[in-house]
Amino acid sequence: MAIRAFVALDLDQAARERLKSAIEILKPQLGGVKWVRPDGIHLTVRFLGSSTPDALECLKPRLESAASVCSAADARLTGFGLFPERGAPHVLWVGLEFAERLLRLQAEAEAASVGCGFAPEPRRFAPHLTLGRWRDRGPRPALPEMDLGSAHLDQLVLYQSELRRGGAIYTPLATFPLSG
């Protein structure tokens, strides 16, 4: 049985509330965007895709070990951006700037994933929080400047992702506190 999965850092509730407010401000300005539910906003550190239960079980102790040597940290939310970098936008995101130890944690999650049989991620890690996706291609919008504050990152989570008509449902399979 295949399980669609990913590894992420969760945000604190105050950061989620600020992002929810930002989405409400942006909605009338940006048409055609399918918005992410604020409770589903997370920092993906490794997308796993279609996974087997055995591969996910292999991953759990490795993620626990990586989280145990990394301490919690605050990440500054740096503003809005678009993917791709040129042409019609597909994804609206918020960037993050954070401590080097969280980059090391991401590298450890990547190494753990490869060690459990997942293909290496070919793209460079670009820390961001997805806020929405455009259904149809259109011109690049002007994005407002907005102070979004920071987010407290204190747990690594292995999630199952179920794609549904109303949006993806994320179910934690295992949670690992950052305790280093």
C-alpha cells in the first residue's frame, strides 16, 4: 500500500494566525488562487511522495535522532514570492530566514530519506511556506510588502498527505521534538 508522505517543521499558532490574516488581505487582490488552509501551512523539509510503510518505519528513528540534536528556533518570515521565478506564477509563498542548525536538520532529513531508499532530491532546498496555487496561468501580480513577524519551529513531523477534492489532508504519522 502506497502512502503519500513528507517531512515538515510545524509552525506555532501565532504565526499561523498572522498568515491567516495575510491570506484574508491578499484574497481580494489575487484572483484565481486556491488558498492553503492556514492549519495546513508547514515548512516542508523533504517531500517523500509515494512511500511504503517499511520505508516510513525506517525513516522514523533517523528523523528522531536528527531532531534530538537540533534545538528549536525562530524563523523570520521574509515576505511573499512566486514560483517559478519568471513567467506565469504557479505558487504564492512566504520565505523564511533561520538559523544554520535548521539547514543542517534539513540536510539530515535528506540523508535519512536517501538512507531509507528514497531517491535524492535533485533541487536545492528553498525554505518557504506555500500559501496558495494558481489554477490557471496569468500575469505575475504585484505583491504587497507586509511584516509577517517570525515563526517558532520546535518539532519535526512525518506526515501522510491525502489529496482530496477540498484540499489535501495532512495526518501526522510521527512527531519529533527539536530538543538538541
